[in-house]
Amino acid sequence: MLYLSLKFIHLISLVLLFGTGLGSAWYKWMADRSHNLDHITVVNRHVVLADWLFTTPTIMVQPITGILMVQLLGVPMTSLWLWLSVVLFLLAGACWLPVVWLQIRMRDLAQQAVSHKTALSTQYWRYARIWFWLGVPAFVAMVLVVFLMVVKPV
């Protein structure tokens, strides 16, 4: 029963992590493409909030529940699929940390533009490009982690 409870928590946190990340990325990217400053400002604020409410806790829950499950099953920590999952998870995290900083900066830059009734700065758009390209390897890494979690290739 403990294993199934951990697995349930692990899967729910995976869904929240993956869903929040993909949903936030989609809505922010689409808001940026609209060039509607009010829309961009609101979406940036919500993306930052979603990261704090959903992404951050799930980033902590995933390794804790994952480690507990492999220990309960007696899976060696040196298993290739597990080792690759950890490396890919860390890669996604290494991309996510600067993304969080960029999102906070873009939120603030958008709010400043609204407050001063100016267009978004070139710095905002530079950050948006970096944010997008950091998302690509993070997304691919997380897809591969999910694949490894499900298939557990020998």
C-alpha cells in the first residue's frame, strides 16, 4: 500500500509538473506573439505564480517519491534507466532555474511598460528568446524522463 501511495503521489506531481510547465510555456509564448501588452503582463504574472504554486513543490516531490519507490522495489540506484532519468531531470532543472529568473524579470519589465505606458523593451524580447530556447531542452528532457519512468528499459 505504501508503494502504491507513493506511486500515486509521484504520478500526480509529474502531471502537475509537466502540465504546468507545458501550459505556462504555451500561454506565455502565445501572449508574447500577440504583442498585446496588457495580455502579456497578466500572463507573465500568472506564469510566475504557477511556478511557485505548482512547479516548485513538484520538483521536490518527484525525487523524494522516486527514491522511496526504487528503494521499496529494491531497484539498484545504478540502473541505467534510473541514472539517465536523474541526469535528464537535473538537465531540465538546470534549464528551469534561469527560466524562473527570466520569467520574473519579464514579468517586471512588462509591468514597468504598462506603468510607464511604453512598449516592451528590447531586453524583454531578448529574455523571451532565451526563455524559449531554454525550454526546448527542458521539454525534451522531461519527455525522456517520462518515457524512462514508464518503460524502465533494461
